[in-house]
Amino acid sequence: MVNGWMIIGLLLIILGWMVQLYYSRARKIFALSMKFVVIYVVGCLLLVIDAIRTGNLLIWILNLAAAVLAFLAGYYAKKAR
């Protein structure tokens, strides 16, 4: 059965990609958006919480790795500006 944490996390990830697409397509700003990074990391962390609650160790680790990598990408993109 689908858990609420997973649905919210996936919706946040989709919302983050929509924000990034808006900045890239409409505003012609091709740099990594900090709003995207924050929304994406929160979405991944909600997926981590869901995986912990359901006991999926591999999914927990992979989602945590995705959150950490997204955070690092945002950190270095912010530092490069």
C-alpha cells in the first residue's frame, strides 16, 4: 500500500523539477535553481522517512544518497556564483 510520506516526497520532487524547468525554459536561466535543490532534497528526505518506516534498507540508502548528492550539487552551484 502506498504511504503518504512517499506520495508527498514524490510530488515534491516533481514540483522541484517543474520549478527548474520554469527557470530554464521561461526565464532562460540555465544555472541550477536553489529552490529546485531545496524542494528536491526535502522530497528525497521524505522518501527516506518512508523507507525507514517500511523497513526497506536499500531504498533508504539510495534515497539518502540522492538527497546528499543533490545538496552537494546545490552547495557547489551556489559557491560557483
